[in-house]
Amino acid sequence: MKASDILAHPSSREGMSNVILEAMSTGLAIIASDIPEIANSQINNGTEGILVSLDGTQELIAALSELISDPIKRVNLGIAARYRAINEFSQEIVDKRYLQFYRNTYHANREATKS
């Protein structure tokens, strides 16, 4: 990915996309499908990347053309993506979220069994 400038990821189905997280962490500009798994949790359209509709072949072509011809926008999207990856998806942050989730689940289950 370090040799790339743009990640185009027009996927029709995803969970939490590791390839997008990897691209974000390397500072790549990202073009991805606006499916809920990506649009609701990883990429804010126009901030960390560009989202295109699932059947938007022309949108994808336009987004690629835009980023190829506008290196400043490409770099700015990559910087924002890297910032978000570090501040929201780093291993330390994800570990803390899982630990908090497990603690909350444990305490909720204990309270439920007391009733």
C-alpha cells in the first residue's frame, strides 16, 4: 500500500473492512462503496474518503479521475483517514473498547441474575 496513492474498494458486502483500516493507517485516499458497514463506521464521505453508490460505475470513474488530477485533495483525504485510524481504530483504543464492552456485559448479566 505504501506504493499506492489511492485505494479503490467498490465492495458489495463487508463487515469491518480490514483493507480500509490498513489503507487509512497508511494515509491513502480511499474510494469505497457507500454500503452501511463502511459508510456508518469507517469513512465519512468527503472527509476520510469518497463514497460511491454500489451500482455507481460512473461515480467511481469520476472519483478516481478527481483524485488522480487533484493531489492536494488526495493527500488531505489520506491525512484525515490516517488521523481517524490512529484516534479511533488503533489497537490500544480497540482493546479498551472491547474490555469496556465485556465489563458492561458482565455487570449487566450479574444484575439480571439477581432479579
